[in-house]
Amino acid sequence: MEMTAQKISHNTGKQWQQVLQRDSRADGQFYYGVRTTGIVCKPSCPSRRPARENVKFFSSLADAIEAGFRACLRCEPERTSPKPDPQAELVAKVAKRLREHTDERETMSELARLAGVDRLTLMRAFRRVFGVSPAQYARAQRMEVFKQKMRRPEMRVTDAIYDAGFGSSSRLYENSNAQLGMTPREMKNGAAGITVRYATTNSPLGRMLVAATEKGICTIAFGEDDMELKTALHDRFPNANLVKENSADGWLAEAIRFVVSQTGEHPLAATFPLDVRATAFQQRVWNALQQIPRGETRTYSGLAAELGSPTATRAVAGACAANPVAIVVPCHRIIGKNGSLTGYRWGTERKRRLLDAEKKKLAPAAGNRLQ
């Protein structure tokens, strides 16, 4: 009898972990009912997780319904396969059109006719699947084509602009600050002629470097020493004019103090412009990260759901990985479904210390004097 009780306890413990992780692999193996709502769900249900003491597990849906629970309308536990997105096929059709015809400009009305739906339906479906509008998606595709063409030594800037589908150089320059961080010719020359000012300092996370162009912060990096940090900066901007800022005054010094303050108890109220390179969806993810309050965390899937794109978990993870300005864009506040720290570009130990400092309101353990 004791062995049986231990086995049941072990099974329910494992099932509860699968519920917390929204493990779709467990769907059909068991169901859980929530006593406070009278609803039965499958493990992958996207609804808010109930308190453990209010959950009862069932080996079959029939058992749960017989016990008085009703099927959840969100996860539809009676379904044996995932509910398909009704507009997934038409969205894929429009996306393929935009990828293969970056040199053409089509209106929303023309794209809607191609998809066989009205403009509003297409807009909503596209945002639901990709997280951005068709126009944002098209601009991102044109920019990617432009970047690829600019990597060819024989390609002229003007040819690359028109081949990528920009009607004129001015149309490209309109988005160049957000997409490139530099003009097309500067990009072609490997950022030659661009001045990147940087400074290093001690921080609670080790040695830190903050660098900025005239447009704003472009890099925040952590390392063991200044040589490692400068090498990483040079790799990012190989032909730029790197200038070390030694003064304790000025805008960059203020930026340093702001970044360091984010790891401690009292963040400064000041904000600084970010000279970052992002696709439309990456920018949405980074903006959402900046809205997560200190002391709180989100999961990748949870953030995707907040953005209105619950199927874009991998895209959210990719945007976090591509974040060039740690701390200011706090990707350390994203954790795994099971509460694990998952990966972090600067190491999970730094991530742990950041989260502990934010939750416990610890003061910085080191000064912020510029070196």
C-alpha cells in the first residue's frame, strides 16, 4: 500500500511539472481539472496556471466529465489534434509573394485579393501568425535582400538599392537608422568613418563596456577584462573609429551610470536612445522586454502570447538572442517554462545575479567609476 501511494505521488508530481511546462507531448496521456472553475484541460492548455491544491488529475477525459468537470473552451481537450489556424494557408501564400517579389510594391487591397479575403482579415491573420503587418514584413524582406547584395564586392550601392525593391535611395535612408545603424555606403565600407565612443567600468556582473554612436547606445558587453571587451567591439565594428572615453563627465558617462544602476536597487529615471539593428518583429520583442517590471519574469511562450503571436515562441527566442544591448533591453527577464534560467549570452550566472538583484532589491556590489 505504501509503495502504491509513493507511485501515485510520483506520477502526479511529474504530471504537475508537465502542466507547468504546457508540455504538448503529454496531451492525451492525462487531463487536469480545476476545482475552483469546474473546467478540465489538457496539459498544454495556454490558460493561466491554477494553484496546485486546486488541481485534480484524471487518466481520461470521460472520467473528468463524469466527476462534474466541463471541457475547456480554450484548449478543447476533446480534440485529438491541434486546431489549425483557419488563415494559415493564405498567410503563407501572401508571405511567399512578398519574399519572392521584393522589387514590386503591392497595396493591401491587392494582397487581400490574392489571398481571397478582405483587407482587415488579412491584416489580423498576418499579425497573428508573424507578429507584424504585411507592410512591415515586406520592408524587412527588402532590407534583407539589400544586406545580402551589399556583401558582394562587385555590387554598387545604387544597384543594390533598386534591386532590393526600394524605389529610391531616400526610401532606404528613411529606415536606415533603425535597420542598419549607418548609411548604405558606410555599411558597404565596413562602417569606415563612423566614430564609436566607448568606456569600461566595473559592475556587479564583472567588467562592462558601453559603446555609442552619435545615434545612441550601440553595444553593451561583459567580459573578464578590457582587452576582451575591446576585441569584441572591434569585431562588431571592424572599420569604425573606436575612441575610448576617459572622462567621467558627458553623455556616455551618464549612460554608463544608467546601465550599472539597472543591476542595483534604484534605477535612474533617465532613458537613452538605442542605436540597435532590428527587424520589425525583433523591435516589438525588445520593446516588450523593456515593459517587463523589475523583479518580474516572463517565459518565451508567454511573451509571444502577450505580443498576440502565440505561435512565435522561436521568433521571440531569436530576438532575445540577437539583443545587442543587454540590461537596457532586459532579455535576462525571460526564463524557461519550468522556471529554469535557460541560456544567456553573458552566462547564466550573470543572469541569476541580475534576477536576484532585481527581486531582492540589492544595491550594486561595485562602483561605477570609469576606467
